[in-house]
Amino acid sequence: MAEIPEGIPAPLQCSGVIAPQIDEARAREIVREWLESDTKPFIPDDRIRFGKAVMLYYPFWKYSREDGGTDVTVYRPACGTLLSGLQNLQRDGSETILVPDDANILPATIYSSVYYPELHGIARAEELIGIPLWLISYKVKNSIYMVEVDAESGMIYEEWHPIKEPVNWRKTAMIASIPVMILSLIAVYFSAWLFLLVAALLIFFLYQSEMLGVINLKRKEGKDGA
Amino acid sequence: MGLERSVEDQVAEFYYKAKITRGVADRTLRTWFTKGIKAPDLTKCAEVSEMYLLYLPFWRFIAQGKAIACGYSEYTEQTGNVIRNIFEELIDEEFIWTECACDTGKYGIEKLWLDPGGEIPYIRGSVVSMEPGGSAIEASRRGREAVHDLIQNAAEKRIDILTLNKSFLIPKVFELVYAPVWIAHYQYKGASFTAIVDGVKGDVLGGSSPINLTARTRMMILSLAIGGILIGSSVAMLIHTGPYQLAEMFQIILLLLGIAMCMAGYPAFKEGKTFVASGTMQHISSLRPAVRVPKQLTDHEILNHGSTILQCPFCGEEVNQPWGEVISPCKKCSHLLDITADTVKVVPYDVAKPDLLSKVAMEGVKADFIPFWRFDVDFEVTDKLAGGDTTTGLPEIDGKRSYYICAADIPRYLAEPWEIDMTIRNPEIVEVITGHEGNYLPILINQNTARELTEFLYLRYETEKPGILQVLRYNFTVENSRIVYIPYYKEQGSHIPGI
């Protein structure tokens, strides 16, 4: 290993990691169930192709504090991340083990003192631990998305995901163009006054655009009628 | 590898202090919700689940771009006359290139939006920051290439046909800058979105939000209905003109216009998204925090690294490569050394003795010894053409002579007149063998850059002569080069040469 040049602090090391309870197959299953559930406005009809699943240990500062007579444990990420759900991580009674040799652990880059101003209570202890997360990518149409699964609790931290289009665009296009096309044709043949009808129809369509377009907002009924 | 890594770690790091508080960022976000074609009830229904301050790293390369471009542009008048405008462009500006040093994935932040100034030294681990990824050396190379392109584009902007085109780049700063942003993750009707707020100015830099579907539907209805009216009317008129006496051509144009509106309107609004976002989400694998990866060494470089310890060729003292274009003296024997990743070259130097006149005039004042590169050059001009009146009383500086380029950190507007003056005068330099007491300024321009500046000095001198330069072909040969420390006396903010 190369020597650390002068002036550069030694890297922060995790004292332990939280033991993962969920394997890759189970993590994928959880994600599939979540994607296929009807609780989120996803695209259920499109085929979802799963990609890579990677388990990473994210370094977290674990602060043990005594606040108002109760013991409080606060977790804060020890590396910069754009992933959602990691800022206010909650966890109770997690089993901590020694760092496995093959652990894919991200480098901690933030000192514990950075978070002191936002912590309350009397400091009792603090340690740097790794929290395992499954990062699973999936593809819908031509876009790639990712979801994080807590490898201990199985909780999902949702990231950017596909959103169902609640509009039937083909139907909207047909309704908007065909009647006015026929009416315009008739107006030229018979009377220009019929163009007033065309204009009125267009205003009606624009006014009632939600009725024409946003028509399938109803959730699909489940097999059991739920 | 160790050497490369240590060089990479020496890149200066700075950060901008966040000036926007969480409350202000939240208010900015709420205002952003009401702007654009976002969902109308976004302000009411959006729930911010997380909002935190994060520093994003950016590579920043600042360079002085110098270019000479000559040529002409032609245009033909209605009468058939061809008008030719001849141009002589001189570019001498500062160019800044920035690149995000981590992956911001879907948010699409690629360039630094803040101008230089107001940064403070960055201490690792002291703020929540994304780890910079990739290699500093590679980023520096990319920056150099990008700035070269910027210089070229600036020089060639007005000229269609180039007859002379030379550009040079003088690197000034290569650094890692951290810019603060507030990351806001929010939920809207079960879907997750993110927005990024600038932590210095308080603007929204990027992010995603649900779109106003009603507006999108209405736009589609409007475009297709107008298309339908045009198609219907034009078809009817083509079959039976009725009271409308329009030319057939016009009717066909109307028909085509209607078809085009339908064909363009349908896919444009159908393929639109339910959310608006900046950037893409192509690099899923790099969404995890980046890790600094040193430059991938070539086989040749690995061989050299494996067998070479960088040493002073005179005293054998082990030396380290400094970051940037610095000529540093050996700590043991004080010889000037030009250290690159693979080699250490000794740079010969002289110290000029202040002349008697300046010694008497500036008695008691300590001289600043400013380093200059002195190139013994043979400038052989083979072809030259200039338009307009070219009568000049200025001396010629081609042929064999010494060119002087200031190598210290002196503003170029001050240094350039000194360089021209000494290049024209070619002063007799009396060397001091044992050195002279004074303040010796560090050398911040290496030989390659100085050589480019020499060529530019000549070209600049030629363009500043009367007339518009069009063609200049020459052979430029450097026969010898060395550093010369020239004494200057500071008096009331100005420098008085001691030779």
C-alpha cells in the first residue's frame, strides 16, 4: 500500500457492520413485490427487466445520546450521498458484527464532529459502523432506475422510479382531431357559419380536457376485489 | 502508482461557504413548485421528506488563452460583386473550464455555476461532501483540451477562411472546488422527486417534479384540432372550391401544414414526461459515491515508475513532483529542477548583476530578482503578407536574438511590456557567480509554456504593427534556453529594472 502523503489524514475505519439478514434473491423478491403493488403510481403493464444487484455497506456515524432521561441513538451518513432515505435512518437493536473480509464498504469521508450542532442530549458514545444496502437496478422501456433495499430490515428506500401516464393519448388525439376535421370539411361545402361550431367544439374540448384525457386515474381492482 | 497518487493528492482544494439556510432553501423550493408547467397542486400536496446540505466537487481549470487568427470572410452582393472582409483577431483572455468531479446522475449538474472568488481552503471531512471521483491528471488533460477548443472557437468566430491560426494556452490554476447545494427529496401523491437548491445564491439548479398534465393534454388537443381544421378545410376546397377562390398551391400548403401539425403535435406531447427533470439517469452504476482513482498508467509509464526514483541529478537528493508548472530548487544543492512524473531535468540559470546606475539610484533598496526564461531563438520568416498601410517605425525582432519571458507570478499586463522591451533591447547581462542578496521570486512557468509564449510574443508584436496581417509563415528554432534572474526595484507600486 502506498504511503499516505503528509497532510492527508488517515482514512476513517468502521469498527463494525450491521449483519445483513437478506440475501440477493430475497432482496429482488421484495423489489418485485413493491414494483408490482398498486400502492404507487407505477407502470404495471410495462415489462420490468432487473439488472445488477450490489450490496454495499454505507458508513454511518452512530451517536448514542441521553436526552431527557431516555437513551437515543441517531444515525448520520459518514459519506456524501444523493440517495434518498439515508439522512434520518432509524434502527433499533441491530446486531453489529466485525467487518467481513469481503465486505464492499464505502470509504467514510466525514468526521463525526460535522453533525454535533444538530444533535441533542448528553453524548454517551459514538462509533462508525457500516449499514448494508442492496442497490438493485431495473429497466423500464429505455430508462434505468434504481431501488435500495435495507439488507437488515428489508425496508425499501425508493429512488427515482417510473410513473404511470394516466392519459390515453391516442383517444385524446382522435377525439380532438376527427370531429373538427369533418366539421371543417362540411363548413367549406355548405356554410362558413359552421366554423363557429368548430370553434365552439374546440373551446369545449379544451375546457373538458381532463374529461377527455385524464380518464384512467382509477386504480385497477385486485383479484380479491381489494 | 504511489507517485501518481501523491501528485493527485496535492491538487489544491477549496470550497464555497454556504450562505443559504435550510429555511431559505425550503422557501425557494416552495416558490419553484409554483413556477413552470408543474402540477398545479404541487405546493399543497408535496411533502419534503429530507433536506440536507451537501458539497459537490468540481474540477476547475483556469488558463490564459492566447491566439492569433487571420483570414477573411466573403459575401456576394445582389449586384454580383464579391466583398471580402479581412480580419486579424488577437485573443488574450482568461478561460475557465469546470466539470463535476462526482456523479450527480439524474440531476444533470455538469458544470460549476459559481465564479472564482470567495473560496476558502477545504479541510477533508469537515463538511458533508461527495467524494471526487476519477483522476486529477485525466481531468487536467480534459480541461486543457476543452480550453484549447474554447480559444480556437473564440479566435475563429468571425473568420470563414483562415490564413494564419495559432493558439496557445498558459495554465494558471487547476483545483478542486466544492460547491454547496441543498438536496431536497419530496413526495407527491406517492411518487418521489428530488430538487437541488444552490447553497450560495439560492437558485434551484435542477431536479424533478410532476408535470401539469392538464396543460399538456390541452396543448395536444389544440395542436391536433388546428391540424384537423386545416386538413378538413383544405381537402374540401381541393374537391370543391365553393365560394373560396384560393390558389390550388395555397390549398395544398394548408393541407400539408395540417398534416405536419398533427404529426408533430401527437408525438411531442405523447412522448413528454409525467415529470420534468434536468439531466439523465444513464449511469446507474456510478450512483454510489465515487472513489478517487488515479490515472491509468500506460505500460511505458509503469516501467519507468518501477525503476525510477526521482533524484536530483547533481546531489542525488530524492525529490517529489510538485503539482502544476513549477520549477523548484533542490533542497540540498539549490539547483533548479524541472520535475515531471518520469524525469528530473536541471534548468541552467544566471543571476544578472544590477548595473551601476541602478545601484546608485536605488541605494539601500533591496532588489527583487524576477526569473525570466531566456530563449536564444532563430526566427526565420519565409512568407509575410499584410493588408492596408504597413508603414512602421518599429524595429524587426525576427532573425537570431534572445527572447525573454517572465516566469514569475507577475500580472501579464505588467510582464508583457518588460518582455517586449528586453527582447528588443537584448540587454548585456553581467552574471553574478556567487549570487546576490535579494528576494528571488519562484518560477511558475515551465519551459514548454514559456516557449509557447515566446512564439506568441513574436506574433503579437507583428499583429500590433500597422496593417492587417494575413499570412505569416516562419521557421521557429530554439537554440538554447535558461533562466535569468533580473533585478527589479519596487518603488511606489512600480518596478524599475536594475539592468
